[in-house]
Amino acid sequence: MSTSRRAAGLGLLVYGIGTPLAFTMIGSPGGTYRNEDVIAYVSSDSWATSFALAYLGAFAALGVLPFANRMRSELRSGGDVLWGAAVAAAAAGVVGWFLVGGVAVAFAEGGPALEAVPHPVVYMLTLTGNLVAVCASAFLMGIAALVLAARASLTMPLRVVTAVAGVCGLLAAFFFPLAVFWLWAIGFGVWVLATGARDARPVAAQPQPV
């Protein structure tokens, strides 16, 4: 089934906006260990928010599928690599977000028995979930971006930016390159959406020769 460029652009926008939004707002412990972060995340006050944001992240991860489905049809070659990387990225995102949200679910359903779980263990689980949901997904989409940079019909500036974003995606486990990668996902999604809207405009009827 073919996907329009507008749907492809919207899909990448959903991924590029929804993923960092969920990541920055969910508050799952990661980075430098802080005991107060763990306490806040597993407290009953944050359960509903954690559930909702984990679902947001999971749905956002699926946005790469319509994007890749369209883009692979526009490549000179490498479409299967692009599609495979995007499918893996979507799967990593969904699994990772359910792992992050699953920690909150466990504390909500486990009751007082979960109070005995050491906080460093909770931190280890949420950090691992963050890496899978955000970094593994970005790593795989970084591969997709590099395929686009090499094989898609892009202007030279857009090709260079896409290649840089691909490298930043590969280095996502270091976290600081993620901002560049997400900015590219948003910008590239807007570009695909805009060009799709332009291509979809009806063409004025030409006068027929008598």
C-alpha cells in the first residue's frame, strides 16, 4: 500500500515531537543517579502521568513506519535497508516505552510488596528502558537517515544535514547528540509534508488545441 508524502511527513513529525516530549516529561530516572528521582517516579502521584506518557512515546515510535514506507519507494536503492531499520526502530520504541512505563505499572499493581525493591534496581530498569525506547530507536533511525543522505534525491545542504543527523542518531546513547537528531526529524518531516502538499495541488487544466 502506497503512502502519501503528507502522511510520511506527519509520521516523522509525530516521532520527532512525541518522542522527546514523552522523554522529557515522563521523569523516568536516568543519567546521574539521584535517589529523589526514583522516589518521585514510583510514587502514586506520578503513576497516571507515567502511563499516559509511555503510551504517547509508544504511539510516537510508530510514526516512522508511514515515513519509511513512502521514502523507500523514492530511493534509487537501499529502500529495503531503510524500511528494515525503521521497523526495528518502531519495535525498539514500543518495547522500550512499555519497559519504562512498566516500572510504574509494577509499583501501582504490586502494592506494599514493591517497597522492598532497592532504588538502584529501579534506576537500572528505567535507564535501560530509556536507552531502548529513545536511544536504540534513534540509532536505528540514524541508519535510515544515512541511507536517505546517500540514496535520496536531496539538495546538497539537505543531504549534508541528513548525514549529520544520521551520525547523531548513531551516537544517541551519549544523549547530547539527540537534540540535533530530533531537530532534523522535525525539520525533515516538515519538508516532506510541505513538498507533499505542493505535489498534491490540482494542476490547472490546459487549453485543448482546436
